[in-house]
Amino acid sequence: MKQFYEDVNETVVETTLKNGMPLYIIEKPGFTKSYAAITANYGSLHNDFVTSTGELIRNPKGIAHFLEHKMFEKEDGDMFNAFSLNGASANAFTSYDRTSYLFTTVESLKENLLTLIQMIENPYFTEDTVQKEMGIIEEEIKMYQDQPNYRLYHQTINAMYHYHPVKYDIAGSIESINQITAEKLYDCYHAFYHPSNMMMVVAGDFNSDEMIAFINDHVTVQDAIEIPKTETIEEPNEVVKPFIESHLGVQMPKLMIGIKSNLHKKSQDMIKYELLMFFAMDMLFGEQTTFYQLLLDEELIDDTFGFNFTIEPTFSHFFIAGSTTNPDLLKEKIINRLQDTDCLNDVAHFNRLKRHTLGEHVSSMNAPEVICNQFIKYKISGADYFDLIPILQQLNMEEMIEVFKDAFDFDQIVDSRVL
């Protein structure tokens, strides 16, 4: 299927490979850089899962991230070197809901695609290599734990969520990764790294029909399997604890206000809700607001002050954070601001944000990496990144105010500090 998106002048060719993997080709005529990614619908949220026989499997925290690291190591060497020899820059990442393996290149696209396919199809784990990797990931975990912003985020999210696996570090803990074995890695690989549970995205200037034929010639057909289901978690609306603090060698105290939301339960229209909440938060706390300037003038914040809203199929939340000389006073002002929804009644500001977001979206079409990563993110969640413009154009201020008022209540707030 070939679909042309007139609003952004982009064409996407969609097909299913002979091994059952969906393939999306984003045509970029005139571009010298190409981008490709294979993404498994497997992330840290899939840590505990139920097999087709009804068996509940509990894995050590961080195993999806550990598996991502190990996929680059083969019996005959490091796959990063194989990509480099063909002029490509390769990388990978694990998030809550997916693991992506990717590369960018200006040459030898087919050779690098073949390397990517072979890397995904041929796992190689031994107890010796797993033990070696433990040391590497342990150092990574220790490095992050010494960072104040990392500490602030994780203590906040742990104080927000009782049971939902979003509360756990994607990389796991030193204790949990030491429980990982080669056998457990193979079990997770065979459970989730099946072509039917993955997708491939390729963007660049090439003939789509020829590219589909080439990829089909080099993928391996596998027996059909039933993908395990993630264990259903009933997460209470209430936070675990409304206040938490820790001490670290910071020059200035750090405050984070974390707010559990219920928007993911009300609609799976994630692009729309993400946009509406971004607009509302920007109108409340954005750098161009009088409120932000007053906080600067009172020396309550510096340029680390910011906000974020996340919505996924099974959770949603807000964060407002920054360094401050007076956490108590800043918290008071943030809470008062959240309650003052009258300041959202500003049509000029709302329309300005729509135009700004539209401009950023169109500009991002010049970066194959941005297009593909966003395309994958939304596709896994059941949305289409290229539908953003018509959704954006239909948004209105009244709906934004209504959704924001219904997004959370003030009993679901966590005050988190690093002193």
C-alpha cells in the first residue's frame, strides 16, 4: 500500500515481508542520508509476561535493556565494527514499550541493511559474555545514579506508582541484572523478537519496489508463534507517598512535582491528548509566560526549569521540575498556577502554539532520523505520525481547557526533592 500525505508532502509505502514483519518505506527523493531501523515491540514494561499456556514468567528488571546490549555481540566480533566498515553509524535504545536497532549512512545502504537483518536474526549469548556485560551495565547504572536529575526523576516516579512497571529503571538495578543468564536472554528473544512482533522502517532516496524485493530476499521465514501478553497491572489512582527527599552533592536544591494522570484511561487518541496537554502546560509554565518571568525575577528558578507530559496506553503523568533556592515557595506557586485555569483562556497564545508546533513538525521532515523514530513511536501505540497536522488543525482552546481540568486531581501529586 502506498499512501501520500499531502499536508507534509511525504509518501509511505507499507507492506508485509514474507517472514511476517511489517515494513514501512519513507521515500525521501534527493536525500543523500538513509536511515533504517528494526524495532521490537518489547521494552521494560514487558518484563513480566504470560505465555500462551498461561504461565506467568517473571524476569529480572532490566532484561530488555540487557538483551539490547547483547544483540551487538556475535561469536565472530562486534557488530558495531561491521556497520562502521560499510560507512554506517549504528545505535540502539530500549524504552518502556520498544527496543530499536538503527543506523544512518550515506553509502552502502543495502550492505548495512543486510548486516542489520543478520544481527537481529542471529542472537549469540554465552554465560561468559553475559558476565562480561554485567560489569559494563553495572558501571552505566552507577554513573546514572550519581546524576542529580536521574536521582530526582526515579525517586519521583517511585513515589508516584505502586505497582506499574514504569516505576522501575529501564536498565534495572545492580542486583537485578546479576540475576540475568544466557538462558533467560534466549527465552525473551524467542518470546518477543519474532518478525510478527517487530517492524522495519527504511527512509531514503531509492526505488521502493527494488528495496522491498532486496529485503524479502534476505529475511528468514520463521514458524508462527503466539506473542506473550504482558501481565495486567491494576494501578491505584493514589500516589505511594506525597513527599520524598534525598541528599546529594548539589549546588542548589532540586524540586520535581510529579502528577499521576488518568487521561490514558479516557481515550487512546494519544497524539491529540499529547498536543492538548503540551499546549496547556506551555501556557501555564512556558518561557514566554509572565509567570515564568516572575519566577526568574524572584530568583526562584533558573534555566533548568521545565515540564513534561507523557501518555502511553497504560499510564500518563506530568512532571514540573527545576533547581530552586526555595523549594517550598516554588511548590506553592506551581500548585497555585495549576489551579488557575483562567490563564488558559488566551486564544492568541493558543493559536501561536499551534503555528509553532506546525512549523516544528514540517521542519522535522528534513531529518530522516526524527521522522522514523517518531513514526515508530506512534505506530507502536496505534497512531500515525503523519496524521499530526490534520489533528493539530482541529484542536481548539475550549477542548484543551476541558481536557486539562479533567486530567488529574490534586490528591495525586508528589513533591520530590534532592537537597
